[in-house]
Amino acid sequence: MKISIHYIIALVLMVCTLAAHAELAVVVHPSNGTSLSKDDIQRIFLGKNRSFPGGGEAVPVSFLFGSKESEEFSTSVLGKTPKQLKAYWAKMIFTGQGTPPKELDNAGQILDLVSKNPSLIGFVPAGSENGSVKVVGKF
């Protein structure tokens, strides 16, 4: 059986693409009993909803703009390229309709803040979450 070099290249590219996609876990305070859909999460992180579906203030926190986690969340959960998301927030700020999520350096900071504040919602690489938070979605 002869395997084409094009087949091998396509297979290698497919594996690299799958490896580049890191799963993210959306996390909230463990006392938060709310169930969240992807649409709920999008609306909170885009500033369209400022409360959880079951009530209570919802304040999103994110990784720094330009980080691989932030870019992955933007494309896979929010459905926007990083450039589109930056333009979206520029418009929201300019028109006084909202402010972007607070940006943090790493998963440890996000987990620490979310575990201490029932109003916060954030995302971290899947597998880095710990017992101090509740996972409400994986993407």
C-alpha cells in the first residue's frame, strides 16, 4: 500500500489543528446554582446581560487580551475573532453601553477571584479548575 505525501501532510496538519484547540472550562462560585447555556455565557461576556439567569449580579473576568486562552474563548465561545471582539468593545465603551471584562494574567488568579466572589464568572483551561469553583460549561 503506497501512501501519498499529500495524505501524510494533510494528516499532520489535522493533528496539529486539533492539538492547538485547547478546551476551556467556564467557572463560577460553588454557591452559584445557576445553569448556563452557551448563549447565556456569550451574553454575559459581551455585556448584554449583567445578571445570571437565576438572578444575582454576573461580572465576567478574562485572560489578558491577546493571550491564547482569550483568543480561544473569543472564537469558540463568543463567535468573534480577537479583532472583532476588540472592535466590539471599542464601540461599547465609546457609546457608554458597557465595559469589557476585567483581564487577569493567569488561571490561578481567575480561580482565586471566582472562588471568593459569587458574582464572578470566568474561564480557565480545562483541567486547571479545582474544587474551589463550579464548572458550568466546557468548550
